[in-house]
Amino acid sequence: MIIELGKLLNEVKTQTVTTEKGDKLVLNNRISIYQGKDRSTFVDITAWGGLAEHIERHFKQYDEIYIEGVLKNKTITVDDKTFQGYFILVNNVRVVFGKNENRPEKEA
């Protein structure tokens, strides 16, 4: 299990893809994980189905997001050369509020 806190770097938008099991919603994005002054790590993330919809509905570009998931390998081909990469297959997310962001009102 991988747990990370990062900022969504791209527009948060789902796509419909055709799989062996029919059409499915998928959300692909990249997060920036703070590693210290002037240092960040960038990791691709993927979410499917209802979770992809949830992220699209509740997050926007540059929002901080807490994700839980599994690290997966992927093959990338560039100019007939094959490379191994990785991404996080997201299983759960949480909204994170910074000190300068609007927080929902507490119920009395």
C-alpha cells in the first residue's frame, strides 16, 4: 500500500475507455510530492469508475490530495525504445485543506 500527499498537476477530467469488460471511466493525472525546499517528486496516478468520478467532482488542478493505492509498473514506448515506468493505482482519496483554503462550515 502506498500513501501519498501531493498536488494535482493537470486538469482533473475523466475519460471513457473501452476495455474487455465494456466502457469504463478513468482518470489519469500526475501529482507533485513535496520533498523539501526546491525539491519535488512527480508520480502518475490512475483511478477507475466511481472513484474517478469522485475525484473529478471534488478536486481541481493544483488541489492537494491524499491518496492511497498500489504501485504498478507500466511499459512506455518512445521512438521505438521501451522503458519501464510506474504509477499509483488509486484505491482511496481524501480532501486536504490548507491554512488559506475555504473549509466547510461545521454543523452545530
